[in-house]
Amino acid sequence: MTGDNRKSALSRWDDEGGATPCGPQENLAAACDKWDIPPLSDAELIQLRIRVIALENILISLLSTASEDQLGQIAQMAEFISPRPENTQHPLTIHAATQMTQLVERTRHFRP
């Protein structure tokens, strides 16, 4: 991601709660109700878990050859998404930031 693209993406999070070009994410979630999307079945949830595990391992493999600057950017992003002291500490955000940091740490075990 180029510097300008990164700044643009981060500014959307600061200004609009992670809004996309179509509008805030809350609008997208509200639109899902209109689509009448059925809940995921147990089999679909299992497949989703398997795919997330696979993607996580692919990511670790790819990051094992990343530069220190790139790994540093991930650490910066994890710090950036962590709630600031004046904001509500949302458990999912805190957990996501922790997972990002742990992915970088796991990656270091596979570096050449």
C-alpha cells in the first residue's frame, strides 16, 4: 500500500468509522437486513474456520520474507487500531490488535 493510499484509508477510519466509498460500514450492515441473508449453517461455519486458519498460515508464510519495514508497518497498524485512552475499549478491537502482533511474532520464527 502506498503512503498516500495508506493515509487515505486511515483517515477514513478516523473520520468516518471505517467508511468505505459507499458510506459508513453501519450502512452496509443495515443493507444486509434488506437482503434477507440466512444465517450460516454449522457446516458453513466450520468451512469458514478452516479457511481462516489456512489464510493465517499463508499470511505467516508470506510475511516470513517481508522486510523489517513491512513488519514494522503491521505493528504500527496494530497500535493504531488499539483504542485510544479516551475511547471505549472494545474487546474485539483489542483482540484484533493482539492477533496482528502475534502474527508478526510467529512470522519471525520462520524468517530465513
